[in-house]
Amino acid sequence: MKVAFAGSFAAQLAEPVRERLKAPCEIVTGDEIGILDELGDADVLVSMRFDNAMACAGPRLRLVQVPGAGLDRIDRSQLRPGLALANAFGHEVGIAEYTIGAMIALTRSFGRLDQKLRSGQWESQWALGAPGPPLWPELAGKTLGILGFGHIGEALARRARAFDMRICAIRRQAQTKAPDGVTFVAGPERLDDVLRSSDYLAITLSLSDDTRGLLDRRRLALMKPSAYLINVARAEIIDERALYQALAGGRLAGAALDVWYRYPTSAGNATPSTEPFHRLDNVIMTPHISGWTQGMFEARVNVIAENIARSVRGQPPLNAVAGTG
């Protein structure tokens, strides 16, 4: 059995996966281009990407194992009969916790308060000779809209319930019975209603032809000027220019953005957008790390090791993607 790990993220999983394998296994790593030379006799490819070049280079592949949940870089048309596709989750707890933390940090202006106090400015009721700040709102009683109600959306809803929030969710198909504490889980036909009513909007959708550009200028304009947006899914779900203009113009109160329109292609600094989000003080910018937790890493290593073992035994993989293999 030969397993090829392609790309920087997959390569970080290679050694921990090896430690969990009981049967002997040859493991090779490389970038997404360099790995092509290793695919001729490979049985399993662990990669965030699968394209025509990989399919042609790997005629013996039995399994394409995505080390994450997203499939937007997988060209499914290149999956020949008998070649299974599976992904890996385990990131839902970390992303749900990130989202709750971002909602609180945005609402309470932690970033600004921290910077001011570092310079001796007390923006609080304890300041002398200055009026106290407005009272901060609380999450309790506010409406959280969740776009995408899969692993992440469900994990977020469970945590938001503990903050006494009203929760409304949108998914590809409506759910007749919503989980306890969730007002409704509706289909796309109620998207505009959720945008209008949400005090906080969490984007947890996968990227597809249907969701690319889903939140355009018109839909962002439906949101309350007091609303906050948290995107932990894919940047392209929201129109880049429209989002920047809404935040810069005060038509949204703020945003936490963990996913971006541009990613590094070489070593060194890399700006994440063509728009100057970094100049806005109502935006929390993080470099796609909301799910980067110990629990995620362990969960993905375990499922990849198990799926390699299943491939050896001729069994279908865990988290097999429907309609493939």
C-alpha cells in the first residue's frame, strides 16, 4: 500500500497517520505539483485538490481522501468508476467556538478597548472627566442566523442556545422538525427573511455554483445596520466589493472574516483581498484558522488512518461522498 500526501496541510498529517497504521505502508509527501511523479503506483491520495493531471498520473488510485471538509478544489468529473472520494470533519467544535468568541469580541469592541487602555485611555464608567460609554448589548435575546446547517451549523446552534439566542437556520432543503432551541431550519426561499431579522449572521455553507456570490449587494443591504457577519466558510460566498463597501459605509456594524479571496502562493507576506479590509476598525481578520484546533487534528488523523486501513481491506471509506466511487 502506497499513500501520497499532497500539499502543505496534508503533509503535516502524514507522520501522525503513519503512527496509527497497523499494516506496513509506504508514505510519500510533496506539493500538489511535485506529487505527480509519485502517483504512478499510489493507492491512496490525501489531498485538498484532485484534477485531471492527478487522475492521469494515478491510474491505480483507489481512494482520494480530502483532509478537510471542503470539496471545492476536487474535480469530481475526474473520478473514474471504482475510485472513492471521502472527506474529513472534526473541525466543527473549534469553528463553533471561534464564532461565539468573534460575536462577543465584535459586540464588546475588545480590540479597540485593548488598544486604548494600552495607551492609558479608559473608555469606561471608571474614567474621570468624561462620560461613560454606551451600555454594551448582550447576545441573550438576539437573533442568530446560520447559513448552512451541517456539522458546523449544528455545533454552533447548540452553543448559541446556551447564550439564550434565537436561532434561525437556512440549508439546501428545509428541515420539518428543527432541533430543540432552534426556531426553524428553512430552505433557500427564506434566506431574505433570515437576513432581515438576524443580529448576527454566521456563514457555514460549502462553496458551490449555487452559493458562489450568494450574498451580493442586494442581499447585504437587507441586513440591519446594527448586524454583525461572521464568515468561516468560503470568502467567495460573499461578493468581495459589496462586503467591503457595506462595512466601510456603516451599513453593517462589523464582521469577523476567517476566509479570504486571495491566499499565499509563495513564501512571504500576502494580502488576503484586493479591498483594504485591514483599514477598517470594525473587522476582525484571521488567516483561516477558526478550525485549527487539537481536536480537529486528532479527528482528521484518525479518520484518514481508518480509511487507509479500509482501503487495504476493500471496504468503503468513512465519510464517503455520495455519488462517487
